[in-house]
Amino acid sequence: MRIGFTYDLKTDHVRQDGLPEDALAEFDSEETIAEIESAIQKGGHDVVRIGHVRNLLARLPHIDVDIVFNICEGMGNRNRESEVPLILDLFRIPYVGSDSLSMGLTLDKVMAKKAFVADNVPTPKYFVADGSFKKKDFSGMRFPMIVKPRHEGSSKGISEDSIVKNSLALGARISQVRSTYSQAALVEEFIQGQEFTVLVIGNREPEALAPVHIQILGKLDIGNLIYTSRRVNNSDVEYVCPAKVSKPLDKKLREIAIKAYRSVDCRDFGRVDFRVDKHGRPYVLELNPLPSLSTYDVFPLVAKAQGLTYAQLVLKVLDVAIQRCGLN
Ligand SMILES: Nc1ncnc2c1ncn2[C@@H]1O[C@H](COP(=O)(O)OP(=O)(O)O)[C@@H](O)[C@H]1O
Ligand SMILES: [Mg+2]
């Protein structure tokens, strides 16, 4: 098949004045793009590199591909990940991954939490702070809490300084997040304990793959530590996959991951981030319908735990999309 490939390269974008330091954090390196391209080629397919959304627009309507492998994150508002899927739908071009609705729904962590709460997917208690807030907004919640931008990824705007222990610190951090990221803040109860991430693949019967335990500074019970890209870049983080946890916790993580995946109508693949408290209760922090496929991230380790190579796992994602679209 001819597989179109849409992606955002870090080098395609220039950080504009006034944008936060981490504005380009979500984009991919040429190395990752080449790895994915080579994985798809190993499946006997031709890859047509398209690149970012504007390149896609420039090539439409005549683009000779059977399906598009899309990992575009886009730039700007909470619909940035929805742009490519929406355009491909408009031109009736099949693509790998979630549609624009699920992209927007999950990029906005507050909207995703509403879906999770409605579907009984456990998620930390929260409130949304846009402008002034009152004590009653968080009357049912306990400190410590964490303050995050409402619709960012790649730990943008999140560090250990995001954890607040009292109302005064809460107010200060909300103002800081709102002014730096020009969006509302999501305030959640902070779940001390362990952190996991679980990849899910498939559609009608989605499969949760081996859970990954996030180890930071040699600790598996990370307490108040936070999993950020800064820590990843400093080699503070190691991944244990498959996680060496009890069978019931392993099962619970996988079941909840699939429930979260279905709750936001995710397609083909996605990754669910969890914290687990000291009582062994998992909480879903977010679902990423565009999980990193970088070889420095968890994807190759999960492949290995499943007895697959990196390329085989990429091809599995492509195959479930090809099947869903009835192209086989
Ligand atoms: N409610 C929470 N309790 C504990 N840790 C949290 C919570 N929310 C976020 N974190 C920490 O911050 C990290 C990034 O948060 P997340 O919501 O997954 O945002 P991102 O989209 O940037 O990955 C998590 O991996 C976790 O370490
Ligand atoms: Mg996350």
C-alpha cells in the first residue's frame, strides 16, 4: 500500500516570541520520523512523506495514498490535534488513529475527565480555575493538589512546583499557569504513589499491552515526584516493562485503560497515564491518542514485552487501522 505520513518535525516550527520555552516540546525529531518510516517500509509498504498540516493542505486534493499514518500534534488551541483528521475526513482519505472529536476531547483534560466521570473511570477529583475561584470550588478536595494547564501535553507547565499545599500557593500557581499558557488551569488532587502508563491497541476488542512502571531516581514508589520531559532528558527516568506488580493490579490497570479508551472513543491506538495511590487504587490522569512513538520513549519497551520488535508494533497499529477502514 501507499502510506501517507503526516507529522510535525521540531525543525519545521519556530518558537515565536512570547510563547513559553516548552512550546515545541510535543514535536518529533527526524530520527523518530525515520524510525517510523522504516517500520512501515518493513511491512512492504511505500511511504509518502507529507509532513505538517500546511504541507497536507498544499498537496490536496490530489494525493495518491491508500491511508495516512498521522502523528501530527499541531500548534495552538485545543483543536490542534484535530486539524489533520478533520481535513482527511473532508477529503475522504482514510487515516490511522483517532478522529478529530476524540483528539479534541482528550487534549482538553477537563473534557476527558467529564467523560471519565460519566463512565466510572477513576480519575483524581478536580476543579477548573478560570479567573477568580472560591473556597467552595474545592470544598470536597484535599491538599496537596496539582495545578496544570487545561490543554497541554509533554508535561508543559508541569513540574514539582505545580504541587500546592495550601490555598495561598494554589492561587499563586493558578495565576502563573493562566498567564503563561493563556488558558484555564486544571486543579486536581495530587495522587502520591506509583506511576504507570498503558498502551492500548485495537477497535472492537481493544487490547491493553504490558503496563509500564515509571521509575524516577531509582524509585518505583515516587511519592511526590513528577514524570516530566526534563527528568526524561536528564536520565532520571527508567521504565520497567512489563511492570512487576501483582496480578490483580496488572489486570486492573489494563481493564481501566480499555474503559478509558472506550470512554473517549479512541481508535487504533492510545496510551493511558495512571497514578496508583498507597491503597493500590489506580487513577487515570489522561489518555493520549497520539502517544510518543520515539525510540527513547516507552513504545519499543512495550513492543519487546509483547515479544515484538519496534517495527512490528508500529505495523500492528497500521494493520488495525487498515482493518477498521476495510482496506484489506
Ligand atoms: N493528579 C495527579 N497526581 C499525581 N501526579 C500527577 C497528577 N497529575 C499529573 N501528575 C504528574 O504530572 C505528569 C504529567 O501530567 P499529565 O496530566 O499526564 O500531563 P502531560 O499531558 O503533560 O503528560 C504525570 O505523568 C504525573 O507524574
Ligand atoms: Mg501524561
